[in-house]
Amino acid sequence: MLESQREPVPFNDDNEMDTALAFLSFSRSCVLKKLDGLDEEQLRRNLVVSDTTLLGLVQHLTGAERYWFGYTVAGDSRYADAGMGMTVAEDEPAEQVIADYRAAIADSDAHVRAFGNLDVRTARPVNEEPRTLRWVLAHMTGETARHAGHADILRELVDGVTGR
């Protein structure tokens, strides 16, 4: 069953910010779509040697959102050590992990909109040098898209569902 979850890429092209946010949102949506219709066991199912699971990818991306947008862009020290591990505690319900990701996304988008200018420099340095919001958006889009691909493969192994 090929491309059963197909979603078209965004065609936002009005300005650089709109395009950047559209592609990051698309990548996030692709990750979340991989979880649709799966139960707790399927979300936690270990199918590869690295122990990467669908739920673990979501937990990792939650930490990445908080670190890159909350700490690096906005300077919020609460997220200096945002956990980016992929092992989800057994007592952490899947719905909470997913809700945390959605909340982190909303917070990240609020930070981006608050700055509103892709040339603004990060509050915290990256490799000892502030980067632009543009750089962080590109980095997080790449990170999220890469893990969306991992999620696509894991979902196909769980039940055969594929597509972006």
C-alpha cells in the first residue's frame, strides 16, 4: 500500500519567512501523521537496532524544538538542557509525549513570530557565535524532515502505511 498518507508540499512563496515556516510546519505535520491510528504498543514498538521508536522520535523533536527555539533563539534558560533522548519512560503516556510536542511547536512558532525577522541573531551562541533565526529555521526543518523520514520507515514496518 504505497503513499496512503500523501500530503502535498506547501506552495507558500509570498516571502522568505512564510516559506520557511510552511516547510517546517509541513515536516512537523509529516511526523505527527505517522502516529495517526496507532496504539500505545505500536508507538513504542522497537523495530530497529538503534532502539528508535515513533514515540522516541517525537520526544527527541520536542527537546529539539525547546532547545533551538526556546533556549537558543529566545534565551530561555529553562531549556538549556532540554532532553533530546529517544527513550521514552514506560510511565510516560504516549498522549502526553505527543501533547508535549504540539505545545513545543506552538511555543516555537510564537518565538519565531515574536522576532518576525529572519536576520535577528540568536540570544545564545551556536559554536560560540550567534546565528540568525533563518539559520535556526533551516536547521530545524532539516532535523525534523530527517526524522520524518525515519518515522515513515518505522510506520511502514508497524503496519504498512506510507506516504509523507
